[in-house]
Amino acid sequence: MVRGAFGRATPWLLLALPLLVMFLFLFLPYLLTFFYSTTGATIGRLFNVPQVGLKNFQTVLSEDAPSFISVIAITAIFTMGTLLGSLALGTGLALALHTVSAGVRSALLAVYLIPWVISAVIIGYTWRLIYDPAIGLANSVLGMVGIGPVDWLTEQGIALSALVVANVWAGYGIVLLVVSGALANVPPNIILAGQVDGASYARIVRRVILPAIRPTFLLAALVALVSGLNTFDLIYAMTRGGPLYHTETMALEMYRLTATKGNIGQGAAVTVILFTISLALAVGYVLIWRRENRKWT
Amino acid sequence: MNKRLLALLSVMVIVGGACSPAATQAPAATGGAASQPAATTAQESATITVWARNYTVEEGRIQPWAPDPKSAFEAAHPGVTVNLAEGVGSTDQFNRIELSRAGAVEDKPDIFQLDNIWLGQFVDEGITANLDSYYANWADKSDIVPAYANSTIVKGSQNAVWFYSDIRLMVWNKDVFKAAGLDPEKGPATWDELFADAAAIKAKVPGVSPVEFPASSEESTVDRFYSYLYMTGSNILNADNTKAAFNDAGGQKALQLYVDLVKQGYTPKAVLGETADDNIAHVFSGKAGIMLATVGDGLGSLPDGFDVTKFQSTIGAALPPLCTGCQPASTAGGWMLAINADSPNKDLAWDYITRVTDGKNMVPFEVDRTRIPVRTSGLAEADAFKADPYFAQEAEAAKVAHFPPFIAKYTDMIEILWTGMQKAINGDLSTKDALDEAATKVDTLLAP
Amino acid sequence: MDLVRLSGLQRLVRAAAVGLALAFAVLPLLWVVSIAIRPGTTAVYPISILPTSLTLDNITGVLFGSNGIGLVPYRNAAFYGLSSAVITAVASTLGGYALARYNMRSGEALLIVILALSFLPSASRIVPLFILTSAAGMYGTAQAVILAYAAGSIPLGIWLMAGTFRQIPIRLEQAARIDGAGTALTMRRVVLPLAIPGILVVATLAFIDGWNSFSLPLILIPKAAAQPYTVALQRYIQEIGYGINWPLLSAGSLVALVPVLSVFAVLQRRLVRVGGLGGAIRG
């Protein structure tokens, strides 16, 4: 190891800048959210706020338009839909690309990754255009085969599924990226060995490749899960939580209570609940990571 | 060691942050006191900051603030300038006023424009200055239209000055009517005619929504509904604003109109996600036939490419259609001006307000934006208003206009009401149950 | 790699999958382009799949027209993104080096905690950030927004730089020291040049995140003149008389895509390689 100019303290001095920035603009805000969730803060009353204990949580949980159950259900459906879609598409593509030549793979990868670098809100506008009842691509294509126009984003039963498709489009790239990277690190020998034994590609994938990339796969799954949970910009740009709250996930409800309704205390309460779920997932990742790591050392 | 330090620092910051009202608000008070003019002298120098609604300060359009009232005011008070700050939209206006009071933003207005429905809440929060002493000595007080004159009194004191008003009319797209074989100059006068016209549009003009009204989770939903509530003889709240009144027989009848329009396919369920702005855009572009109620006759929301002639040939306007045995009704809305309770320049602010709201000064702006004058002297200028093809209808509606209750919890109350309306329209509850549920919640909200 | 043999049927399936995925990835964007380059009057129902006439009016309209948002929002986004990229790069390099090279007792734990922090919902720190910046008198300032961006990008940046530094053999540094070089020289001549690819990736990712950010500037930047394009484009969603102004909104989105796609095209190889680094967590 390197001996620093300031002895034991050197690494901490180096870390001072990043830790300070993260503390003030990342850690502290989360802490403040916890504090505000137990107060009656509103947009007109930010300082000198009254303590209300758990009343905000009570109100949020007993709210009936939208009901908390429906918000949880919609968040779960949206997140799981996004997760499964991104994992399937990203992993499937990574496996398919793994079998083509490096040059072709590189070119294709570049195209597939384009949605990954686009702003979520621009993705929202893009897909809102696709789903537009009058000039959207979806209805135009349907029109070509004689099916009447569909109200993708205003029909209560369809809107959520339409959003999941858009979010999968936005998110499969990161899964593709991470899994491709992992595949590149799989030692070619074991694949060769499998081939020599006469196994088909499908079997090699199932028996050899997937187990080999398990830690990465779990990482990709966790990233996709957490990002689905936290999706805000895209839904805001497409439906704002409508029609009639049928696409209102927890992130949207948090925004609505805070910015539209002006009730910061209640918005913070929803944030705390969302935060707790995300934290549980992050801890879960750490535990899995350590378990997988121990296997390999 | 580090973790504990971090924890300690966080606690300090939080506690410090939550207990610093004095720290943020004191500078404003002391700074203000220093510049408070004892009397209007030639040597004083001050700025009157005005927070206005965006379209009242739009460049290239007629403004009530300037040039005349502004230059006259500045001439009368050398050294004092009027700062017409950036105008914003409705929600942003509400938010920035609240944020300013909370001390979160630096800018503080002397005068701010407020939607009449915010008056109760702002008075309750102490944002507005008490104007009793100014009103007492004000000659123009008698010029205010009687219906408006006392509506600025909240908790026994005057707190604002009416700026301009608007009422609600039903509008329709004449081209859609022609295509449906209906007389384009005649809108439905009764609910029965409304349904008949809607049926004709639905049958003969595919792809067009016959009737639209706002039903999304925001204020215009209840505002455009009120006229239909009032015409049945119902009301929003009871006489002393302590209990809900909208769930009586009249209220159910009014909401049933909405429910039936959706059930019979004359109004798409998509209106649950539409605001009044969306509706009127559809009427202008011919995607909708009739809008049940809009601000004025729609002339104030002209899209690009429309001039008054095209407007008159495309859009028709009339009072909201009547149910059998009902009385004509409309809803009055509009904007007021108030003085910031923290302003150090209240006298100057009042002077400017009186100049701006003068009847004759307001007329050009009101004509341009199809608003209703709140001054008798303004209403007397009937000729000027002829530029609005439907001014006669608006004047008629003004006579039967009702005001919403200016209570402190108005925004919370309307949220309960629109949620109930949505449940009925969406079919989740029967009309009676939806209104009863909402009424119970409103009663709890308003209980002392 | 070429060493996997696929049967004819498997090749067909692969081609179909790759092709469909390509269509899925590309068609939505092509549609936006097609709406942006056709005259606004033709963007009505029923719409033809291929445009019958082309025009640049929407693009010039959104940038220079009377109903446009102008160049300023794009300039703002670039400024915030670049500033955040610089701060993130510096902070991540320092932090990543510290975690990679020094045997810190809490090093591993710190790395995990930092990464876990980046998993938390970014939308939920917006309101507290608003309150904090108000209390500190920094509300609405560019500094506040830039630091907020950086704080969001630093966790991943440190993680990536730690990985990068771990891949640089320590013998090189030790060799330089044996030759008599001081710390500064070692850094400048030996370590940093090798770390540049990683730093470039971290900076690029931070820039992209800043350029794309929406919910943070939505709340933290009230003044219209300082808003980035993500917020400025919102006005086309609520235009009276149009409903949504798709021609201008599509043109505005198109303009926003150009810088980010160019950066991506140039650096895509490196980004992919670092993404591969993510696959080798054990490293």
C-alpha cells in the first residue's frame, strides 16, 4: 500500500471533498426528509413547523383518492414489469450479440444503447408522441391493419402497460451493457469445452454462461429494480399520474403531495416509505454481493 | 468517530434550520423599517414591486399597469419607481406568494395579484395588509359594482381591491354544428336540447367529442361546474360556510348531468384527465362540439391564427343551458390586488392600486382580454366592449353570477369536491353516494 | 466471439431477434424526427407514415422563432452539465484513489455505503434540497444545482475510479518513487495518464446525467431564463389552442439529442469497456 504524505489521515483528506459534497447535497437532504415527515410543513410554512408525529403517515395511508393500496399496487406492477422486460430484453440481446463478431457487436451495441443516454423526460415526450391518439406511430400502424385508434394513455386499463413498454425501452440498455461486459469476461475455455462436448448454444447458456455471470446479473437486476422504483421524469412527462391516478406510483404521489398540493409533510412521509423500500433493496444487494464474493475467494 | 461527528452535524443543521424563522424574517423587517417613508416627500426613493399574472404584463398587449398609471404615479412621486416583475401563471403565482411569506425567496412584492378564491386563505395566513383605513377615505369606493363591493371583506375587514372579473358562458364550435345539421347561431338553451344536439353531433360528425367539461384533479373542474350547481338552486356551502350544501337534490341533479353525458357517450371519459384549457383548445380546433362552461366567451384564449372575425364565425356563446324549473346562473371569477402585510410602502402601493383599478383605465385591458369590469364607470363604456361579439351575453351572465365562498380552506375543500365528482363520473360510486361522501369530508374539514 | 457455432435455425432466430430489437430501439426516435421535419400543418389526423414534404421550419422555429425556447435553455443545460462533470471528475478521482490505494479500515464498507446511496430515489431529495438551499440563501443559484448534480454522480464516479486505479499496477508508482520522484510528479507523470480513460468516462457520464436532468432543475431553478431545455420544453405541453405542440416539441427534443448522441458516438467504445468493468466486480 502507499504511504501518504499525511500518514494515516491522507485517504480521509482525499475523501474530504467528495464526502462533503455528498453529505450536503445527498445525505443531508434524505435526513431532512425524515425530519419533515413528522411535521406539518407546507409550502407556505417551511420554518418553525409544528410537530405532528405520525399524522402524515396516517393521512397518507388512509387517503382514498388514490388509495394507498392502489399506489403500492401500481408501483409494484410498474416496477416488476420494467424489471422483467429490461432483464429479458437486455440479457437476451447480450447473449445473442455474444455470438457475433466483435465489429458487428460493437456497432449494434452502439445503436441499442442510444436510449440509455437520452433524458428520461425526452423519452417521455417521445413515447407520448408514439401513443398520441391522433398522430402517434402506434395508432397509425394499427390503422394500417384496420384497427381503430386506441387511447393508450387515457384509457384507465391500458395506461400503465403503455408506460411499462416505454420504461423498458429506456432501461434495457443498462442491463445490456452490464451483462455484455460480464459475458466478455467469461473464460472462453469453458465455452469451448461445452462446444467440444457437443452441447447446443442454448444448453451452454443455461448450464455454463448464466451461472458464470450470476453476480453481475444480480447487480443488473438490482439496478433495473431500483431505477424502476424511482422512475419519475418519464411518468411525469407522459401521464402525470393519470388517468385518474391509474399510473400514480409512489414517486408521482410524492411529487403531487409536495409540489402540486403544497403539503411538504405528507410528501416527505411518502418519501420516507419509498426510501425505506429502496434502502432495503440496497442492503439486500450488499448482502448478496458479499455472499457471491465469498464464493469466489 | 467520524460517524458520530456526522450525526452531530446533521442534527445541528436540522435543528438550526427548523428554528430559524426569526433569522430569515428579521432582515426584511428591519430593512423595511429603515426605508418606511414618514410622508411623501420629494426626496424619497423607493421601489414598488408588483407581482402580476403573466398575461397582464405581456409585451405587445394592452396592460392595465402601464404606461399611463405607471407614468402618472411616478410623476406624482418623484424617486419612486414601479417594478413590474416577471409575470407567471396561476399556480406559480400562488406558490411564489406563499414562498415569499415563508421567507424562502428573497423577492418580496409590495403588491400582488391574487385569484379571488385565494383571498380567504391569504387573509387567514396574514399575508394581506388590512385596507380598512384606505377604503374609509376612498372616493372611488362607490364606483365598485355592488355585487363585488363587499366580497373583499373577510373577517370583518377589507383586504383586497377587485381588479377585473370574468363570468362563465357555454361555447360551441359553429363548424361542428353545421356539419351536424344544427343551426350554428343557436346553442342549446335547455338540457334536453343539449342532449339532442349532442346526439346529432355524435351521429353525423365522427371523431368529434360532442360535449366536454373539465374533470381532472384541479381547480377548473369545480369552477366550470358551479354554474350548473347554482342554476338548480343548490349551493356549495350553507349560509355561514360551516357545512357542505352541494349534496342536496339540486347538487345531485347537476352532477347527474355530467354522469349522464359520459354514460351516453356524449362526453369521453378522457375528460377525467383534461383541464379547462384542454377543453377550450379542443373546441377551437374542432375536436369538440360544445364546452359546458368557459371563462367569458373564450375570446381571452385565442390560439394563433385567430382574429376576432374568425373567432366570431367559428365560436358561438350563450348562457349555460337550463334545466326545467331552474334559474339562469353563472359563476363569477376574477382577480384582486392586495398589499403585502410586510410591505414598507403601503401608502404608495395603495396609491398605485387606485390608479390602476380606476374604471376608465381598466376598460381597454378588459376589452382586449374579454373580462368584465367591476366598476360601474367601466360597465358604462358599453361601446368599447362592442369589440367582443358576445359582450351582451356576458353582461347578462354577470347579472346572475354567484361567487364561490372565500374561506380559508377553499383549496382543500375543492379537492374533496372534485374527487367526489370524479368518482361519480368514473362510475365508482353513485352520484348521491359520491356527493354525500364528499359532503361528510367537507363538514369535517370546516368544523372548528 | 466467433467460436460459438449456431445452426441455421438458430441463426435465423438470432437475426429476427436482433432485427426486431433494432426496430424497437430506433423507430420511436425516427418517429420524433419525422414529426420534427414535416410541416406543422401536416401533423394532423390521419397522418401518413412517411412525410410528404420536408421542412426545417420547426427546428429554426424552436431555436429562433417567436414561439421557440431559444438557444439559452440548451446553453444552460450545457453549462450545468459541464460544471458538474468537472467537479465530479475531480472529486471521484480523489475519492477513488483514496479507496483504491489506501488500506482503510472502513474502506470496503464506505464504498458499499456510497454505492448504496446512489440507489436511493433522486426525486425524493429534491424538496429537502429546496429547503436547504432556501435556508442557506442559495435557492435558485447555479451553484446549488451544479452541486446537486455532482452529488448524484459522485458515488458511481468514485466506484468507477476506484476500479480504474486498482487496475493500475502499484509497481509503477513504487518504481517511480525508487527513482526519486515525489508524490506530485508520480501522480502527474505516471498515475494520471493511465487513469485518463476512466476519468473521461466518469466525466462523460456526469455530463450526460446533468444534461438530461429534469426534476432537480424543475424545483431548484424558478427563473425561466436559467432553466435548462428539459424544463423549458414543458411549455409545449400546455399550449392553448394546440393541446400539445408536437412539431416544436419534437424539434426541441431533436436538438437536445444532438450533443448527447455525438458525445456518445465518440466515446461509446470507452463507455462500453467501462460497463464491462462493471461486470468484473471482483476486480
